Amino acid sequence: MNTNKVFARFFNFFRRYQVRENRITLIEKLNTSGTGSLYELQKECRRRGFDFEYNVITQADYALKLSNLPGLLRLFTWKVYRMATSSHVFMNDNFLPLAYMDVAPETRVVQLWHGMGSFKKFGASSETDPALLQELKAANEKVDYILATSENIRANYAEAFCVPEDKILVIGCPQGDYYFRKHNLAPSRAKLEKWFPVLKGKKLALYAPTFRDDEDRDRDLLTHFDFERFNKELGKEYCLALRLHPQVQTADIPENVVNLTDYPNLRRLLCMTDLLIADYSSIAVEYSLLGKPIVFYAFDKDWYLEKDRQFYFDYEETAPGPITETMEDLISCIRSEGWDLDKVKAFAHLHNDFFDCHSAERLVDFCFGDRTREEQ
């Protein structure tokens, strides 16, 4: 059974009802715990005093378990009805039921996306299943605009989403606004130290590997990182923490590892991080906005570049930090501070045209400009 078609059938049934100008649907398919672009948009609309009715659909609504039967019933009735009658639909990931939906002509659908920039290839740029590609293309034909952070990546996004370039709206990423605001991080740091006393008096090094599109490799992912050796050789200066990608479900986490995978606010966590250890993830794009050191631990680089994903820009030339492939090289690089902050800055500018906290404002101006002028 194609659940995308089932969802769409319910949506199409409710299309007989009139679209409400003040009703907005936010689809948080990728969970950001209320901290991503969808909620930056919502906060900006509320700041301006717009009287919108928000219909929020989250990943939890889809949970196929007995305890969620009331939630599923509400999803396929009340929430789908309100989506079908929304003037605007915003989402943070591909929403494949759109492929089969009869979206009202007056409804505007906007893809905010959950990542920034275009580091590794994604979407249609990396998908090899013809059926999924066809569904992705059909879904994105219903999308009016897709947000991007730079003119440099316009063509990459058009390819990834199977859309013409004029659908790519280069106005920045609302979730990136967080990095350009002033924050008092002391209480959050104190709470982390209470949870993990080993952090006291040390810099925070965050290891944030991405998924491999291979269940076996995801399961073995952390066996390639020697946490004990890192702590033995660098533990006096750094507290090493781990944050897994949401799509890594099978990795075995070693004991005594500071696991921040479930820390609710990624952006706050990155602001508290002193050193990012990345591999191929677009998390490096976000972190580069802070201008702090990044080191890459790419133990499976050859396999990843040849068998799994490719990159929109040359990985080795544009990566905003040294690329290491062994624990020995990684530890040596960190000990000698072998990073280049100018390269971090260049990488940030490759993927971003906006270095301010106004992307949510630009989005609201674009989508609701007439309302803004009318209410002033």
C-alpha cells in the first residue's frame, strides 16, 4: 500500500472546502524540536501580529503504533482538512504525498528545507530508484518555491528537487538567523556540565557523522572512531561529544560517550561547540557561519565518493578544514591546530549570500508582503 496515495486521497476529499486566507500548514517531516526554519517563520509572523491559524503536522503524527491511534485519526481527518484549506503550506523536507494531491490554485506551497547550502548531493541528484525519482518530481511540481542560501547553489537545488531554476528563491535560510543573534549560552553550558561533569573546564569537540545509505555501514559507523584513544590523548583539553544524524538508527554507541544526539536545539549546541569533527554532512555549512574550527574525519572517503554520494563542489578542494582518514591523523591535526579559519570563511561564503538574522523577515515579506503593507 502506498501511504502517500492514502494521505493524498484524504486531502483530495477535503479539497471541496474553501481555502482560508488566514490558515497556514507547517509540515515538520524532519524533527527539529521546534527550532528550525518552520518555527522561525511562525515566530516572525507572530511578532508582526498576524492572526494566522497554524496547522502543524509533525513526524510524531505518523507514528504507526497502537498508542497513536487517536493521533492518526486526527491526522487523516482534522489536520488533512486544514491542510487542504490552507492558503500556504510550508515544509522542511520532501513531502511525497504532494505527488498525488489536487492542490488548490490559490494555495502556495513553499519548501524551506532542513539543510543549508549544498555540500553532498541529495534528492534527485543522488536517488537511483526510478519510481522514487518520478514521485519526487511529481511532488515538487506542486511546490511553488524552494528556499536556498546562495546564488552559487541555485542550479544544484534545481537539480536536487527536479524543478526549474526560477522556482529557487535565494533569500537565505530562516534557521540560520539563530547564529547572528546574541545569546546567553552560560545557562545552557551549565546545564550540559551538570548532565556531563566531564565537560567542566574543557572545550567541547562535537563529532557529528552523517548516514551512509547502507544499514550495515551505519551499524558499524562508530567502530571506526576510537573514543578511548581520543580521550586519552586529547581529554585534558577537549570533552568529546557525539551527535548522530537522525537517519542513523542502528549504530552501537560505546559506553561512557557523551551522547548529545537528542539535544533538542542543534543551533544552540553548535554555538557552544568549540571544534566540529564532521565527515560529509551539511552540518559543516551551518557551523561555518560561526567561523570556528572544523576537522573532517573521512575514514571511508574513497568508498563514499565512489559508491555512496558525490558532491556538488569538489570535496577535497572546498572542505572547510583538513581531511583526515585515520585516528592518528585526526588526533595529530587537532593537537597541532592544523585548521585554516580563512578556508572556513571561504566555505561559508560559497554556500551563503546572507550573513544576518533577517532571513525569516525576507521570507515573510515575500509570502505576505501585501498583508504587511495593508496592516501598517
